[in-house]
Amino acid sequence: MNEPRLNLPELTVSELSTALKRTIEDAYGYVRVRGELGKVSYHGNGHVYFDLKDDRACIAGVIWRSTALRIQLRLEAGLEVVVTGRLTTYPGRSQYQIIVETLEPAGIGALMALLEERKRKLAAEGLFDEARKQLLPFLPTIVGVVTSPTGAVIRDILHRLADRFPRRVLLWPVKVQGEGSAAEIAAAIDGFNALPERESAFLPPRPDLIIVARGGGSLEDLWPFNEEIVVRAAAASLIPLISAVGHETDVTLIDFAADRRAPTPTAAAEMAVPVRTELLLDIDSLSRRALACWRRNQDARWAELRSASRALPKAEEVLALPRQRLDHAAAGFDRALRTNAHVHHVRFSRIAGRLNDRLLGANIERRRERYGSLSSRLRAGIAANLAVYRNRIGQERERVVAFGERGRRAMRQLIAVRTSRAERGGELLAAFSYRGVLARGFALVRDAKGRPLRTAATITAGMPLEIEFSDGRIGARAENGAAVDGPSAASKPRARRAGTSGQGDLF
């Protein structure tokens, strides 16, 4: 068994950690390491902590905030990268770590692998389904464009729209590459969807179509359009969206989520609106075809009408038989009228022969006797009912008189109660009225607008005043804290000075 070496120098933990830190930093000043990202943690202060590993080892890594802002790629577990930095130790955890100064993907293959993995994930969620894609409007009134305001893309889109069919364009300026560009693009798409349908005093109206555009570039330059936040915003847009990112060979994930993909921004403008001149030519052609069709239809109707008119008989032929029947009927009308009158005369003569004066007189006598009997019965009934009605009228008259007397008594009592109440109210009003205070020797001061002044602090020099006493009002003007008579003082009683009465000087 080896004996302990008591002659070795004794070190503290901090001294040993410092010595190890100095040794590692001297031996490995700057290193370039390739590996796969393990656990990645974005801290709230902007620093990034991660594990860099391969199949046999793992090392901790730190990216300070100033360096993280320059890295355009969002770090995720499983991404193969190449980092350059300083190797050091962290005594608090007894571990060594690399302070990263540069970070880049290990190759295009790594980015493509990450892109394919993200594509499979979003496709599994149904964001790329054709069934959820919307149809583009035939002629949008307002076109919203999400792109950089300083690039050539917006100029190409505006120029192409002006050539084909001028439309109103709303530009939402964003960064199309770099840190924070993906969040700005997603916010622009959501912002267009949040606009009101009608224009207000503060906000423009919602566009009918959105174009997300960017010029060509490398895979790293176009990477913001592969971020999940942008793809999900495009898929959730209620406004039809055209993706025009890069050139014809460039493909990003927003192309799969958009309702239509355009190979270039210029092609997106061509998809957005039709050609105005072609529409005018189509309308002119359709109008000429419609007019020609109407004329052919009219000519066919005229031909049918002429054929039908030739097949119809003449008016004289149609009316000949009815006209002959009318002539025969008119010829026998006078004879039929005389025959009819003779028949009725004979019938009336037979009826008159049946009537004689004796039968008529007996009938009249019976009617007279009957009417006389009815008249006597009617007079007797009227006399009996008249006595009953007279008794009822007398009773009702007595009730009316009694009700009138009761009403007069109630009215007198009500008037007395109301008079007493009015007198008590008048006494209470007189007790609370300020005029009673004025009668006791006080005065009320008002300003030029008639508002009462309660404190001397509210009165300024030269201020016109109105003073009310119990027997009238006078005008006055404030001067150096003392009141002087105003223009209306000559016609009103003058206020008494201090010492002449118990009132005293008001000011």
C-alpha cells in the first residue's frame, strides 16, 4: 500500500480550479469542433446553452447574447454544426465548456435533413392538405404585400400590377432574412388578417389577397420562410395567400402552406390580377356576339310571324258569317218587340179584370180595423211605461242630488287641506330664504355673471361686483381690497360705511 505523500503542497479548491482553467485555456486557445446539438436552451437574457456531442463524448457549449444575435439559424436538437470558440472551464460545476464565437451548419445536407424533418411534421398536422387551400379572387380590390420595402421585389410587383390591372396595394414592410425576420413575416400575415373589412379613420381595410415575396438567395438566406411560425401563420390565414419566395428552383415550406405558389414575385403579380386589356377585348367580343345572337333571334321571329300571318284567314272571311247573323237578327227585332209588348198587355188586362172595387174596399177596411187595434194597444203600453219611467227618474234625481252634496263637502275639505299645506310650505320657504338673512342686516355679493361669492380670495382688483341688500341692489368694483361704487350706484341706495351701523365694511 502506497503511503500518502505528505510533502506535496496543499491547494484549495479554488486554487486547483483556477490552475486547471489556466492549463486548459493555454493548451486550447481556439478550437474548431464538429458535432451534433443535444439539449438546446435559450435563456431569457439572450444567451444560448447547449450540448455538443458525437457517438462517444459530449461537451457543454455557451453562446453569449452578442454572438447569438449574429447567428441566423435557430438551433434545434439533432442539428449537425461546426463551432469555433475558446475552451474553458466552469468551476461552479467542475466541467469544461466551449465559448462559441461562430456557428454554422455542418453542410447543406444537415439543413436539408432538418428541412425534410420539419416538412414531414407539418404535413402530418394537415397544414399542406389541398382540401384546405382557398381559391384566389378573380379581381381583388386591395392586394397586400409582405416583403422588404427597399428591395427590387416590391418595385417588380407594383410595375407588373400597373401593367396588367392597376390595383390598390398595401405594403407591410418586414425583414426577409436575419434575426427576427421570421417573427416579422408571421406578424405581418396575422396583421393583415386582423384588419377590419371596411376602412376606418385609423386603419386601412383588409386586403382581398396577400403576396409573401422575396428575391432569390441561398438556403440560409431563405431559411426564415422555413420556420414553423411563418408556415403556421400562412396556413391559418383567412385571406388567400400567394407564396413568391426565391426563384423558380427555390422551394420553401411556406410554398406548401400557401394557397398558390409563384415561381417569382413577378409571376405572383400576374396570378393576382388578370390583364385589363384582355378583359376589355373579351367583353367587347362577348357584347358583339350577344348583339349578333339577338339579331339572328329577331330575324327568326320575324320570319315565323310572316309565315303565321300568311296562314291566317283574312278578316272579311272571319267576320262574314257573324255579320250575316247580325243582319238577320236586326231585321226581326222590331217584329219581336211588338209581339212581346202585345203579350204583356194581354196578361195585364186579364189581371185587371179580376180586380173590382168591392174586394178592394173590403181589404182596406180589414186593414184599417187591424191598425186601429194596434194603435190602442200601443197607447196603453206607452201610458203604463211612462209611469214606471217617471218613478225611476225621480229616484235617480235624488241620487244625483245626494252625490252632488257629498262632492261639494269633499271639495271643501280638500281645498282646506291643500290651503293648510301651502301655508306651511310658504312659512318653511320664508324661514329658509336668504332674504330673511338680508333683512337681519347682511348683504349678498355676486360677480358680473350673477354668481354668489363666498370668500374674499375669489375677488380680484378691478372686478365688477353686485351687492344685494334687503331693500335693493347696488353695483360696485373691487379696488385694492376695498369696494368702490360702480356705474349703477347712483340709482340704488349706497352701502353704509363701517362704524355707521352694525353691518361693517364688507371688504
